[in-house]
Amino acid sequence: MPLTARQRSRLFSQLATLEHSGIAPAQAFATIGGDLPPDARCALAQTAAALAKGADLASAGQDSGVLLPWEVRLVRAAATGGRLESLYRRLNGHYTGRAKLFDRLKSRLLLPFLILVLATFVAPFPALFQGAIGLGGYLLRALGPPLLLYGGLRLLLFVYRRQQLRETGAAWARFLAAIPVLGGLLARQQRRDGVFGLLLLLESGVPVLEALPLAGKSVADPLLRARFAGAAAALADGRSALAETLQRYGVVDDPGAVALFASGEAAGRLDRVIAHQLRQWDAQLERQWDTLAEWLPRLFYVGVTLFMAVNIVGGYRGLPVPD
């Protein structure tokens, strides 16, 4: 059931409100989702029917597709610990932040994309005017670049969503990681998401030895999941403390965060220090995403200028020079 980040944010906000009001899960899932697409409403109805028949919440949400695989594990742990409302509110905040990020990126890229479309229609006009190309060639040159760019962006979005559904392998993960600037930013975002999953599990009462491997399975990137698995195995063997293990296996590469986790582990307040560190990471990531969103339009403008200059000069090159 593919939903946008904003739709998932509203979904978990409604669930948190109903959970706080003491509404049974079967009734809650039958009530929410009136503003969602038909397939999503159907999935919610299936979840409500399964809950009414006695199924547990995690299994019902997984079978219907309402919950993503990583959400299923968190819901199962939170339901066992009686902390569903807290989890729903955390997930609501998580997806609200994602929705705001996507909205900022789209709003800043919309104008450059429209300018690119306009430029691609203007640039081949001299060649059409002098008869070097026909109408079909003109449309091909005018529509080709924006369609290729739009297709590339859709491909990136497709890969990201497939990762969320755990249907991609290491090849797609390496493809995303190889993208300049964006790849590194996505890698940092993935590390943050893995630690966020660990925090949710700890807050739901799951012991850290069980929470770490489950948090690893909640990460979309299979390469990072392998790092989580190695760290979980090492921690289970008792070879080192949690903070040291996370650093050794590359789950966390921030020395300041490692030191903070070590102090929290020693004081028995690991969940609190993780929450504090996540707020710092969120602020850093927000600045980095904003910087990317600020520079991408500028690169678009430079690219559009070069594209127009090359095509216009090339189009007029064949015109006869007056004596």
C-alpha cells in the first residue's frame, strides 16, 4: 500500500488520537483513513476485519499492507509493552519531518524544471526556422531533455520506495550511494533511521540485545543492515559495549555520538541520550538537505544556460551570412 510521507503522518496521528481515547484497534482502523486512496481504505478495512477476528495488530497490519515491514516489528514490540500511543506519535513526527523535507525539495525544484522545459522549446527553434529539422525533430529535441530528467527523478523515487518495501538488493543500494553528494546524504539519513528504530524499540521495553538486531532489520539499505547484523552478533557475544560495537561495525560514525552513547549506557539512560543525539542529527540533516535544495536550482540554471547557448549557437550556425 504505497502512501506518501504526509499520508502516513496523518495515519499515525489519527491512530495516536484514537489510542489515547481508549478506542479498540479494530474500531480505530475501521474509522480512520477517509481521506486516503481507495486501495488504502480497503487495506485499512482488511486490518480492522482481521483485528475483529482476534488477529494481533502487527500481523493484521502486515498481511493487509498497512504497515511497512520495519513498522510491523515496532508495533509488535510496542503492543507487547503497552506503548502504542507513544510509538504512533513518534512515527507521526518521523513522517511529518519527511513530508516537510520532500515538500521543500519539490518547491525549490519546480521553477528550475519549468525553466528547463521552456528552454528546451526555445533552443531548437532556430533549426526548425531554417528547415534543418522538421516538426517531429523539433518536438523530439524539445521534449527529450525534460522527459529524461523527469524519468531519472522518478527512477530515484522508485528505488527509494522499493527500499522501503525491502524489495531491493545491494545493487540498488550501491547505485544510490554512488550519486555524488546525494549518496552520502542518504547514507547519513539511513544511519539516523536505524538508530531511530533502536530508540523506538528501547522505549517500547525491548532489551538492547533484542532491539539492536530488530533495528537493523528496519533499515532500508541492505548494506547497512549487514552492518547492524554484525554489530548485533558481536554484542550478543559480549565482546564489547554497545557504543564501541556500533562504532566498530560502522553503524555510527560520529565520535561525539559514540561517546554520548557510552555515557548513557553506563548511566542506564541509553534511550534518553539516543533521543538527544537524534535531535542533533535531525538538525544537521535538515541543514544539509536545505543546502542541497538551495544549490540544486542553481545547478539547474547553469545547466539550462549552457544548454540554450549551445543549441541556439548551433541552430544559427547554418544560416546564410549576408554579403
